[in-house]
Amino acid sequence: MYSEDDYNRANKCVDMMKDACGTFGIRVDDPEYIEVGSNDSRQRDGAGYVKHCNGFPFEKYRFVVVIISDPKHKKSIKAFLDKNKIVSQFVLGSTIDRAKITVYSNILKQINAKLC
């Protein structure tokens, strides 16, 4: 899940996770992208993300990676995902901009730990 403004970051994140996953013997498949419109993503405290996701069939998925630009958005989005029993991993857009492969390896380790 990402803001329309973070489209390139979402693609970079997926590509880097695919590069990093080989050392762990796991596979990263192409995700189903959930793009939140720019206006919704800029709403205070992540309310636009939550509004956008109401009715989304999350039960089909094991987890969701959420790319956010403002850490203040995490609390309400996380509460929504937890309420719907969806495992989540949050990544700041600024982290994606500067991250090396080791950061993506750590993200994959965190996701794996949450799914076990």
C-alpha cells in the first residue's frame, strides 16, 4: 500500500526485496498494489489510507507492506490493519530513497518473523 506520490518508491521497494530475498531462500512474488490517491494520503493522521481501504478484501492476503511519508500516519493505519487481522510492515518513503540492500534484507527478516 502506498500513496500515488510514492509510486516509484513502491516499485523500487519491490525490486530491492526481490534482490535481497535470495540469500534467505525465500521468494518475493509480484504484489497486488494498493494505491492511495494523493488527496487521501495527505489527510491528517492517515485517515485517508483507512478510508481508501474500507471494503478491500484483505482476507485474501497474508500481509501488507505500507509505504508512508509521515510517521504520524502509522498509528491509525496500523490500528485498522490490526482490527482486520492483517500483518503489516511499515516503511518510510525516505528509507526507500536511501536504503541499501541490507535494509531490505532486514525488512524481509521482520516480515518473515511476523509471519511465523
